[in-house]
Amino acid sequence: MNMGCPFVPQVRKGRGAGMLVRSDVISEISRHVQSMTDMIFSIKMRLGVEKPTDWRDIIGIINDMPLSHLTIHPRTASQQYAGELHTDEFNRLLEQSTNPVIFNGDIESPSQIDAIRESHSELNGIMLGRGLLKRPSVIAEWYQQREWTHAERVSHLLDLHEAIFEHYSKTLTGGDAQILSKIKPLWEYLGTEFERKAIKKIIKANSISGYRIAVMQLA
Ligand SMILES: Cc1cc2nc3c(=O)[nH]c(=O)nc-3n(C[C@H](O)[C@H](O)[C@H](O)COP(=O)(O)O)c2cc1C
């Protein structure tokens, strides 16, 4: 259940992260979850809408639900995707949750994975979003306990890009313009390892062949 989306029009309607301050709705959902024993649920949520303490009013209801896991992005909806992570509140929530907890937010390197695991032994997992797009090799690097060279990371990133490009080419039916409009926004994250000029060329490409040439020049 997505109680993490901070998109303002949704939050205003009490959806996504907006649900965090609707304990009546969460109570009703909880009753359904408890009765649907043939399904497994999980929740992804923020700490609150305006306040990082909003979660305190609903954690009891959440604890009544047998979740596979509860993933926490310790920001408020109004923070969107930047600003301080409320680690103190996260730690309190971790103590109070009876469900397995997964941490999410701003993890971008193998050493950050180690640091969060060392400081929070009670965690049941770590989730990466943007960090994984910026550095797709990060999990492999962590497993190997070795930071990869720039060339290794780039090669891995370009392999991922190739797989996504191929997938879009096979599955999208709206032609080249649709493929380009779907794949280009990824470069906001994939592009962090490269020079700004090279990424601009990719974003500006208005044909598949121009796009492919610009991407190839990164290797
Ligand atoms: C482009 C984008 C789309 C996202 N879409 C969703 C979504 O559909 N559902 C969700 O729970 N979180 C979504 N998120 C939030 C991420 O799952 C994650 O909680 C947030 O980015 C913080 O983690 P990170 O720093 O590892 O990226 C999205 C984030 C971004 C940047």
C-alpha cells in the first residue's frame, strides 16, 4: 500500500502520503487486511504529511496488520524528495513497529549501506531508489565488498540502459517519440557519472539514431 507518494494533488485528496493523517481510512483498511488472510500486504510510507511525528498516531493501527514489511522513507510529504532525513523519528518508529521494517532514503554507495546496517541491526532490509539508478552496480559492489572503477560502473550502467531501451522498443507502440519520451527522463539519474555536456546531447536528440549515437559516445 502506497502511503508514500507526495504528489500534492493526491495528498490533498487524502491519497498516497495523504493517508498518513487519515486514521479512519487506515483503520478500515486494517480491518480488510486482517480478514484477507490469503493475501500478503506491505506498506511503503513517509513519516508524515507536514510533521515527521504524524506516524505516531497510526503506528498502533499499522501494528494490527500482519505485514510482510513496512518500508519507511523518513521524510514528510511536504519535503518531497530533498531535505533532512528524520532519523530520530525513524529510530522511534523502528522501536515501536511490530512488523519488519525496511529503511529507504538517500542511499547511494556501498559504504552507506554498511553504515545503516551497522547503526540499525534491527532493520529487515534496505531499499534503494534513485541511488540504484545513479549507480546500478551499487548492490553488486556491496556484495563484493569492493568499490568498482569508474569504467566498470559505466559499463554496468550502459548494460542496464540497453536492457531498458530494448524493453521499451519491444513493448511501446507509440513509435520513436514515445520511446524517447520514456527513456530520456532516466538520464536525470543515469547521467550523474558523466559530463553534463554529454548528457545534454542525449536529452536533445530527437531521433532514435541521434539518441543511440549520443549514448554510445559515453562508453
Ligand atoms: C521518479 C520517482 C518515482 C517514484 N515513484 C514512486 C512510487 O510510485 N511509489 C512509491 O512508493 N515511491 C515512489 N518514489 C519514491 C521512492 O520509492 C523513494 O521512496 C524515494 O525516492 C526515496 O528513496 P531514494 O532516495 O532511495 O530514491 C518515486 C521516486 C522517484 C524519484
